[in-house]
Amino acid sequence: MLQIEQLDVRYGPTHAVRSVDLSVGEGEAVALLGPNGAGKSSTLRAISGLVGYGGTIRFEGTDVSTISVHERAARGIIHVPEGRKVFVDLTVHENLQIGSTAACGRSDFSLDDAYDLFPALRGISGRLGFALSGGEQQMVALGRALVGSPVLLLVDEPSLGLAPLVANNVATALAEIGTRTSLLVVEQNVHLALKVCTRAVVLRAGEVVLRADADELGDRSALLSQYLGQSDITAPIV
């Protein structure tokens, strides 16, 4: 479904992503791991067309280099950015409705699906975005993306700034989403990422330093923690 070859992203003199090869198969959930500044978010932005890049990105067999951000979304590349980007002057329900503009005839997910996945949103559907907690904003952002009926869902740092229990709920929802669409998840919380994804690619300083199936990473925890700068990756998410 997604095939990236020799991806390069630069911001002036800063070389954020260096010759990255990456793929996501149909129905597959892949984690993109790495410390701050590793190039994870830049990789997602390149896929969705938000930054210029070198190399090749193919989606469903088509080189998307000349395809706009809007067109990529219309084809099913839906991006949930870091920071959620909820419309603060719109209600929860209105935020969710906006997601339908990207569906372009696809009907894999509906508003009811979003509310079923995040039942807490039903009781606050009329609340304005500015009045939402961080966890509520994340649920809205994911629900809005779902209503766009993604073929490939890009999710950037879904647990950032969330309490452990809320992060766990988000991970459970993402795992459910992953049974119905392909996922590429950027995450610093290794426990959450491996709860959602079956395969991981680790970036450091813009380069791929490790590829492994999720069930292999427990056996390579010392190496993984060295790459991520984390002292312990074995503790379960709670």
C-alpha cells in the first residue's frame, strides 16, 4: 500500500530524514519509533505532502510526488498530527463532521463508528473544542480522522501529554482501528506502540537503525533502549 524509497527531508541546512526506506502493507500497523529529533514527524509530513522531500513515495502503486495535500487526503491518506489540531470554536460533533470532507465516496467509517469507538464523546458532543481536556481532544482528532474513512491512517504521538490511563484507552482504540485500516504510528511510548503495531522501524538522527517485528523487540530491549535513550522498555503500559 505504502512504499517509501530513499526519503530525504531537509529544512534549510538541517537534514531531518536521510535515505529512509519504509513500507506499510494493506491491513498492517507499523510503529515508527525514535527519540526527539529522529525524523519521525517529518516522515509523516512528507507522506501527507506537508513538506517537500527527495526520494519516492508510492501510495497504492502511484507516485504521489505531484499530488497535493488535499488530493492525498482524498485518496485516503489521513493524518492525525501531533498536538491534535482540534477546531476550538466548533463543537465536538462539528469537528467530527468535518472529517467527512475527506471521505470522497468511501464509507468505511461513519460518525456512529467514531462515537462507538469513543463513547465518552457522546455526552459532550455539543461542547466546544477549547473546553476539552487533552484526552478528549485526542479522541476527537482520531474520531475526525476516522470519519474521513482512511485507507492509511498516519498518527503522530497519540499519547503525548496524556495520563497513563487515558493513553492506554487511546492505545486500545488504535488497536481496534488497526483491524479495519492500515496504520503508521509515530510514538515515543514503546509500550503503547507495541500494543497497537505488529512491526516497528526505529529512526535515529534521520536514519533507520533497527527494524523488527513487535514480538522480537522484547528480546532486543537493551539495544532498543540504547537507540531510544530509554532505560526501561519492558514495563507494561497501565
